[in-house]
Amino acid sequence: PELAAVGVEALETELRRNAATQLEQAAKTLAKEGAPVQTRVLSGVPEQALADCARTMNARMIVMGTHGRRAAARFFLGSVAERMVRAAPCPVLVLHEGSAPFESWAKSERPLRVMLAVDLSASSDAAVAWIGDLRKVAPCDVVLVHNYWPPHEYTRLGLHGPRDVFETDPEIVAVLERDLRARFSRLPGMGTVTVHVRAGWGRTADSLAIEAQAERADLLVTGTHQAQGWDRVRSGSNAIATLRSTHIPVLAIPLTAAPAVTKTTANAIPTIHSVLAATDFSPVADAAVAHAYSLLRGTGGVVELCHVRERVLPTPIYAYEDKTDALTPDARAALEGQLRALIPTDAEALGITTHVVVIDGGTPAEALGQAAERLGVDAVSIASHGRSGVSRAVVGSVAESLLRRSVKPVFVVRGRGD
């Protein structure tokens, strides 16, 4: 045992010596390019040792290669690069064998072509913010790509009638492009920003790889939640799947790499530019319409004045044409006329524009929540009829239901009895 221990110790010493020699040779090569270099030989589980070292150094990025194991080898052994993406405290740039380097960009000969997978999550916010910092160093032409799942968007936005779920839907694209541009298009730094929205049924990672190849991207960027344990098994990892789907360099940016939110930013007062005002034409609801306009006094903006004609729609709403008991053109025009009659006389003078919206079908709370998402308003204003006790238990409350489901701020004007 003692001889064996001595043998292992000698082997470890020799391995460390060889590793140090190779690192020194690599450092000399980099030094010729004018880069200051330090070398370290670490021991332990690779991804954990590298993650700990990155934390100690307060590193801004980890760069590594991957052998790109396939099939069974990757299933059983995984990849150091993949495990590094899950463990790293900072962004990880993974270069596949044969990946093109970034010399032309580093020499300012052309912008870096970056494809960035985004959704409306915090991990995408972190990735976009990080790329914004990179664009301050040198130009990056960024393509923001969002793949949506059609059934989810049809339901979220309340889009009715038969639709081709395998084709990109213009109505969905218009809404998602609007929201993505509002959130991400003001990237700081140099270079262009383009938004692509696509319907997706297969793996997002595969679609990204195909599109990145078509766009001749130099770099494919994705955020990662760094899910662990059962969460990782249940939800998967788009960043890991992307690594396995492409030979283009991949930059995985963890949520922890997001810029810290300053107190000033966190406490910034939001400005309301658009309001969805709902009425069922009852006296209480009609009287409350003016309160929606009051939210835009002094700033101007848009009021989406809305009425929901409640009726049962087929399920799913995007699969069938629903003509049973549908509004006739004359009936719709009459309802729109009732809505226009509620517009305050001084609204235009205050710089407030009104759009009238009649929604034919669905329950009021659900339809209003969907309309708020579809129209992109900043807030919703609705009256409460003031039901209480047994009446509210039996009939329910549209305002209460909307408060539970809405992702937008909801202003409730209370009627008598609340």
C-alpha cells in the first residue's frame, strides 16, 4: 500500500508538471499577441474546480473546447463543457473542434454576427444585457430569435377560428415582435439588431442551429437557468441541447450574470401609456370608464375601450370556425356605437386616443386578460359591481377573476356595496 501511495503521488506530480509545461507554452503563444497571461494547474472534478477558480478570480467568462461526444458516450459520461455550463458562475464560451476563431472581429475588420435565443424570461434579460456590454467593445450585428409554441400563443392571446398550427401566424408574430422589440431592441453599443419570430414544434435548439447556419452566425448565445437535480430532468436545458445541436461556437449565459438592479432602477416610477377599459354597459361600469382616462391625464396615450359579449366558444378556440350565435355586422356596429358614446368629451383635447374593441365570445375575465396581452396595454381598468356574500359566491366577480389571472396591473373602480 505504501509503495502504491508513493507511485500515485509520483504520477500526480508528473502529471501536474506536464500540465504546467503545456500551459506555459500556450501562455507564451498568447503573450506574443500582447495578452497578459497567468497559468494555474487545478486538481479535482474539472467543472467544480474551474467554477471555484472562476469565482475566486471574479472571472467574466470561461472559454473551453468540447470533444463533441455522441450518442452512448455522451449519455453515460456527459461532457465537461456541458457540466461546466450548469456549474459556472459566469458565461461559458464553448468552442467545438474546427470552430472558426474571431480574428476578423477582434481586428475590427467586420462586426461579429451573433444569434441570440430570447423569450420574455429573466435568463434572456441576462443574456441580452451581457451582449449589450460586448457591443460596447466592438460592433456586433445581433439577430434575436424567438420560437413560440402555437397552441400556447393562440390561447394566451385569445385568437379564435381555424388556424394552420404548423405555419408561422402573422397575428402572433406581430404581437411577439412588438413585445420583444420593446424589451430588447434598445441594445447599447455598436451594430444592428434584428428580430425573428418563428413557430416551433420541434426542439428549439435544433431550430436555432439551423437558423444560425443559414444566417452564417459566428456565435450562438443562449441564457440558462442552470437547473439542477429533478428540475433539470423535468425541464431540460436549452443551452445544453444547443451545444449538442451545432458546431457554431455557443455562449451560455447564466441568470447570475445579469447586471445588478440598482435601487434607482428598481424604484423607477412606471409611466402608463395605454389602458384597457372594460364595460358591460351597466351603469356602474359605464360610470367607471372615465377613471381609465384619468390614468392618462397629463401624459396622453391610448384607451382601448372594450366590451366582451359573453358566450361559449368551441375548444380549442383556434381549431374551429364559430359562427353559431356570432355577432352580425350590424350588431357589432351597434355595440361599437355604444362604446363610442362613453368616450369623455375632453379626451381628445387631453391627447388621449380611443380605440373601441368588441370581443365576441369567451368569459369576460379570460377575454379581457387575453385582450390586454394581445393589445399590449400597460394597465387594465374595470368596475366592480359590489356584490357581496351569497351573490358573489354564486355569480362570482369578473374583477376578482381578472385580478387573479392578469399579468398587467388592474385598477378596480369599486361600486356601491363593496
